[in-house]
Amino acid sequence: MTALGTPGFALKRGRYLLNTDGGMRRSSDDEPGEAAIGVVLNEPGDRPVTTFKQRIGTETIQGAEYRALIKGLEIAFEHEIGKNRVYVDNQLVVDQINDLAQVNSDHLKPLHRKALALLKQFDDQRVYWVPRERNTDADKLVREALSER
């Protein structure tokens, strides 16, 4: 974790911005591969609070996206942030979180439940889909984590 802020820092008013991304080396979305996650938490003025990147072992792309979302929400909670807007570049995960699509994979159901439970801990939160081009900082962290030895 790159700590630009620490838990308990003076909160600014407004909604914090949380970008998360999960990625993997393998080209198929259905087959597991070496995966990593990236998280960027910005304050309302869009100034970075903290970033996080980590290899997570073998995972599917959807699993990596959920694990990134979960880690991002945990980080926001640790910083005692009550209001946030979460941006994820995986449309299916966003639709599942927003109850617009079902989670059919048994592998993803516990991750989905955990993400929903974490989201309920915030006073005000929303999860949005964002094009990959608008999620470049989190995506860069994923690529860095995958390239580290």
C-alpha cells in the first residue's frame, strides 16, 4: 500500500472517489490466470489519498474485479470515509452489485455477498461502471503488480 494518507486523517466534506480494477495475464475471461488488483482512493477534490496494488494468485477476471472492489471498500472504511462513489470498469460486476444481473458462478457468490456487506457500512455509496480509459490509474497498478517479481 502506498500511504499518502493515514487512517483517521482529517476528512474533507463530500464524496470520495474510489477506482478499483482487477486483471490477469491469461487472455480468456472464463479461465483463471495469474491475477492482480489495483485501488485508487481520491478525496472529493480528486487529490490522491492512497493507492494499493497486489498480486492475488490465480483468479478469474470477475473474481479479480470483485477482490479489487472488496479491498477498495476495506481501505475506504479504514479511512473512516462515509460517502464514496466507486468506479469499476467491469460492467457485469457493476450490474451484479446494483442488482441488475444475477451472480451465477458459485465461485463469485461469496465475493458478491462480501462486497454488498461492505457497501452497507457506508452512509452514502454508489457503484458505477466506467470505461477502462477512465480507470487508467487503477489499471496501471494492476499491470505494475503483475510485472513485479
